[in-house]
Amino acid sequence: MQHAIPVASLGPQAQPMADAIGSCVHCGFCLPTCPTYVTMGEEMDSPRGRIFLMKEVLEGELELEVALPFIDNCLGCQACQTACPSGVNYGELITPFRAYAEEHRHRDPMDRAQRELVLRTLPHPRRFRLAARLGRLGRPFAGLLPASMGSMLRLLPDRVPPAQPLPPVFPAQGERRARVALLAGCAQQVLAPDINWATLRVLARNGVETVIPAQQGCCGALAMHTGAAERAKPQARRNLAAFPADVDAVITNAAGCGSGMREYGLLFKGEPEEQAAQRLSDRTMDVSAFLDALGLRELPSVAPDPIPVAYHDACHLAHAQGVRSAPRKLLEASGAVRLVEPAEWELCCGSAGTYNIEKPAIAHQLGERKARNLLATGAQLIATGNIGCMTQVQQHLAALGHDIPVLHTLQVLDRAYAGTLHTKEHTA
Amino acid sequence: MHDMEERVIGALAQLELGDRLLTSPAAMASFGSDALTAFHQRPLAVVLAESVDDVVRAVRICHRERVPFVARGSGTSLSGGSLPVEGGIVIALNRLNRVLSVDPDARTATVQPGVINLDVSRAAASHGLAYAPDPSSQSICSIGGNVAFNSGGAHCLKHGMTSNHVIGMTVVLPDGELVTLGSDSTEPAGPDWVGMFCGSEGLFGIAVEVTLRLVPVPEAVRTSLAVYDSLQAAGDAVAQIVSAGLLPVAMEIMDALAIEAAEASVKPNYPSGAALLIVELEGEREVVDGDAARLDELLRASGASETTATEDPDARGLIWKGRKSAFSAVGWLAPDYIVQDGVVPRTRLGEALAEIDRMSAEAGIRVANVFHAGDGNLHPLILFDGREPGAVERAEHLAGEILRLCVSLGGSITGEHGIGVEKRAYLSLMFSPDDLALMGDVRRSIDPLELANRGKMLVPETVS
């Protein structure tokens, strides 16, 4: 699509934005996989519609405020990128555009306050743990609060598992095959600390030594993906300093964090840190992709009666990082599960970072739709690779009256090794 | 004019559509183009229809106020078929997306116009049935648009185009009258109104319910790939296959540039060469096996340097995904392209391809070729960079020359994408002024005010 975006005057991130717009041919192949087009059914809420609106705004043809409601509706799931035959890098358009919009937009005080609350709480494990405890007390009043605040409270877990601090190094068992550094994450550490421990155990069993740099912090994805680039940068800088260069890979086990770290290069485009940031991005890998590439050294013993498991593709793993087959291969190798495929795999579950807080109604529709698709497979356990999806899917399965465990891929593997995988356990 | 716009919006507001009546600048901007972005026109308003009644009432207002209207499904026309008209309204049908019924005994499905092509086959799959016409955009294009443009697709070689699969429909005429065309009988008496409506590019009104013929899902499907060292050799092979009496369900050719684009995009792992021929056989097991043996022999005799064949559904799916993504995938090769849709008699395919190749070299403009070879339906993709001065004009000139070539070889300027706004100027290559005047008369006999999709295919006589 032709455009007249004044690239030179819009800063270093204008070029990637203009390139994405230029490579869109408006064919519409993205429409059936876009969660907002599928649920809302209007062109402005489709990927190519948004691309056109962003083009118009950047060209100065359309007021930013006029386009923003539709840009804000985007979940950032990047399903459109998977579906796109002409190679539009939508992620490199929406993230910088949101940062651009944040600088120029007006937000009302309530909106600002909620945004601050989320961005100052979720990425900090201690604050989030405290908020989760306090929030439970406030839950009876959720109905009295504005919809999005109420949905924040409803998302908080019933119980917060005790903190399980991670060691600085978790050694490999047997001969060492690789050495990696782990991003410990923030909200995930509070909600499901077992995911990190399962990751460490499975890596160790396969000959991988894991270091957990103490100086690391939040990856910044939450801020980055909601337009708060300036808030994301200090977080990213901290990780640039914290993660060592002498490891085979930097491992993430939350899809959103992984895709965030893989965007550091874009975040610092045109700045002194750009090269270092790009190097860290290039070394960052989801744990499932890393393990699949390395190959499991030891296979769990095959269970006599494999459990039907539906693997739910987290958008930030499948679409943003292009990782779909690795977790499936690992699950199949576990010998304990029989994979079943849900319909509409490409459709977001509605979690999408902080989306279920900002747009609870759409998030709810998508969550319920996802839960129904998963249930239709007859699965007795759901595996996925992102803490946000786990919370969302669990909640919507429960709302439909199904208490099916939802586990991280690595938790399934970990339990398969231990011989403790079954369908009655509660998600941890 | 301004008063008029206010009056129309006021009248539409009385339909009490709430947020289904769109007038905001952002909405008008995003509905301004379909899949042909060379044209852009913001409409006055968009009505998101959710019922037949919505369509009828919106059309009646347009008729009363003499405002042109354009029906739009998924907005995937490659000829500007759903381009809005200045000062007109768009009636969006994408929310009318229910498959109303599937009758496995009669092998029919009745659907709303916004149903996505592929969803018809999905709805029929449990009965072992499918909807045959398969435009490359079948994952998103809607039945209403398929009917309006008599869409084809790779598998129409054996099964025929959309018009061969529509047996009846309910239509909102340009004055808002609701009529039923066709019947459940496959051999009706009287004029073929359904046939006349199919491919009329929306000039006779809006189909709001369509009854489609379904076909049994074949017992066996086998897809062959054959590589040739020239497009002409591949084209000649197609003619040989047909004259040997085989009727494959699809025969497609892609040239080296189209293969390169597909590999950059969906990575189908095609064997590389100057030309790739895809041949698909389907039917009963024994028939496919028998035909396959003859086909393999023919491909070898025709000089193919490499042939492979598969019946694996995933492998076949990937072959077709590569082929069907080819238009959009050339976005990897050049910033802009024009896709043409000319047709030549199958026997002159090789000749046409050689000539296009010569024209491309002479103009110094890259042309990727991907086409329904069995139908002689060419899709030359003319690649250019619109930022270079004069590039658009040069590309358009070459596109026009290719259409002239098709007509001079005894073919046509469009196989399946339609005339739309894009090829209107070329209609006179095929039709005399008298022919065109007659078409205009026929159009105005049903739509005297020329409100329905004004300006598509025919130059309007009335300008209000």
C-alpha cells in the first residue's frame, strides 16, 4: 500500500512502522484470524483497517483521537502476522504506534489512575503479591466499581502460593550440555512459582545448567505493549546489564515476556543501546523452543493410559515468536499425553497482557469462546506457555462449570518425569 | 449537496440502528477501499446490516433519496467491486454470516450473503459434502461477493464457476423490493434470472439469501507437481493433458517469480524451476488411480524435469496455501503490483505467455505469472514501485497491453475478478458501443436511477 508518511520527521521508529504499512496489500487474509474483527465485525476493528487508520494518522490525514478507540481495541495478539501472506510485520507497527499515541493522546484521570496502578503493580512481585491479598478483601465490592476496575479484582487469584525464591544457579544433572540464563518473570512468580521450578528441574534433567541473574527485573513487555515505552526502557536497560553474554541462550517461560525481550532491539532503535539490545533479543528463546532444538536427553517412561491434552497456543508464542510445533513435540515426547487440537487455535483467549483489564467485555467473549473450543476437544488437561492465558482459560473453564487443570508445558513435562501427571490436580 | 447528505443521514438514523450506523471519519476511512487500494473513496455512511429487513429498509431510503449504495461483504474485490461511491452509502453484509440450512439429501445449503466461502464447506463437511468454487481468498471472501462477481477458483476447471452452483436466491432490488429468483428445481422454466444476477457486479441489487449446490467430498485426491524449463512448455503440457481426455479438477501454473514469492511467504517447498505445473485429480479411488498413471506418463512425455505427487492432506494443503497466497505474497518482491485477470483460449496459452514475457522484457517491468492454466485464465502480476516517478503509469500501460493481447487472441479481459472500476475502460475492447448501450439499457430496466453499485462495470448515464 502506498503511503506518504514523513519518515524523517517522526523519529527512529517511523521506518519500521512505514515498512509494515508499505508491505500491506489490503487483501483481507488477516480478517478471519483477528479476534476483534471476528467478534465485532467492522472494518475499523480489523488488522488491515487499523493499518489504514495508522497510516492516515502518521500521514496527518486523520486526527489521532479519532483513530484511537480502534487502535486501543487491538489485543496485540499478532494473529494477523501469522495469517499475512505479504509479510507485514504488524508487531513492529502497533508497538511503536502505541508509544507514539501515548505521547500525543489525552487520557481522563480515572483512566490514567488505573493505568498507573496496573503498570506499577503487576511487574513487581512484592507489590503484586500484596495487591492480590488486599484485592481479595475488596472483591465483594467489585460490582460497585467501574467495569475495568471490577475486572481487575475478579482476575486476582483465590489464593497466592507462598513465595519460593530461586537459587542463583541450578546445576545440570550429569554431563552438562548447555548453560542458560532464566528470566524469572514477575506476575508469574506470584501466581504460579511452580512454573519456574518445573522449568529448572526439566532443564537440569536434560543437562542444562541455569543461572538466574539476581539483578534482573521485569522484562518491560507489559509497558512496551501498552505504549509506555519510556517506562519499559529502564526495565529493559536493567536486564541488558543483568543478563550475561556467556550463556547459550536467555530462556523465557512466559510467552509475553519472551516476545517483549525479543523486541528490545526495536525498543532502542536509533539509541546507543540498540546493538546490545538486539544481541540480547537474538539470544532470547522460549524454553520450549530451546528444549526442542536441544533434544530431550531422557524421555519420561510412557504412561499406559495417556491423558487427552489440548495445547492452547499463546499468541505471544505462536504468532509473535512463531513457536507452535516445539511445545507440541515436547508434550508428545513426554509419553504421558495424547494431543488433541482445538478449533480456532489462532484466536486469542482475550488475556493479552492487560487487555482483560482494559477491555473486559471483549476479553470475556473471547475467553468464553476459547474455553468452549477447548472443551469441545474432550481434553482432560490444558497445556499452554503463558501465565496470562493460564489464568484466563482457567477462569472461563470454571465459569462453564469445568474444573480442568491448566498447566504450563514445562509443568506437564516435569510431572511426566516424576510420574505424577494426573487430571485431578489443581493448577499451581 | 451538504443538505442532501444531512437528509440522508437523518433518514438512516430513523432506522434506529444505533452503533450499526457508522459515519465517523475513522470508519469512513477504513471502509474506503477493498483489496484494490489504488482506488479509495470514503462513503457518506456505512450500515452494518444484521437482518434482511435492515438491507431492505436501507435500500428503500437510498431509493427514496436517490442515493447510490454499494454492498460489501469482506471487502476482498480485486477490481474495486465494493469501492464506495462518493456521497453514497455502504451496506455491509459481513454480519449476515449464518449458514441457514444444509440439506444433505438435496445437496444444497442456504446461506446469508456474508457467509465466508470456506465456512459453507465447513458447515457441509459432516455430511461428506463441500462447496466447490474456491477463490484463492476463500478463507475470507463472502458468498454475496462470489455471486455478484461469479467468482472462480482453481477447482472450477472441473466444477464450474459460482453461477454453476447457485440455484436460487432472495434479492433486494434497487427500489427495495424483495424478490425470489430461481427455485429448488434444478431444471426451471422461464428466463434464467439467477444466471443473469450472477456476475452482474451488484448492478441489479443485493442478494440477501443464496441457495447453493453442494458436491460430495471426493473419495481420493491426488496432487502432482511438475517442473518445466519454460512457461511455454508448462502451458503446452496443459493442452496435452486436456486433449488426452483427462479432466483434472485443477491445473495451475506458477512461474519462477511467483514461486519465489510463495517461498518467501508460506514456504510451500516447491521444487524450483522456470515453471511449476500443479495438477490435481479427484474422484473415486479406481478412477483417480487410473488417471494418475496416465497423467504421470503425460507429464514425463511433456518434458517435465521433475515430478512428484502426493495424497497426504497436509502436504496438499501446503501446496494450495502457497498457490492461493501468491497474489498477496508478491508483496515480498515489490512494494506495489497490479494483478490482471485476462483469459486466452487454452490452445493459445503458450503463445500468450511467450508474448507477455517479451512485453515484460521490453517494458523493463517484472511480471510474475500465476494462473488457472486449465481455463486459460492468466493472472500476470505486474510489479512496480509506486514511489518511482511514472512507475504507476508504466505498469498500468503494460497491464492494458496484456489485456489487449488476451482479446486479440480470442480471449477476455476478465476471468473471475470482474470489471469493477478497474477494467471499465477496457470493456470497449470486447464490446461495441451498441453492445454497451444495450447493457446499459438492461441495467436501467431494473435500476433506472443506477443506484446499485453505480459506476462498476458500466459508465453511469445518470449523474445525480
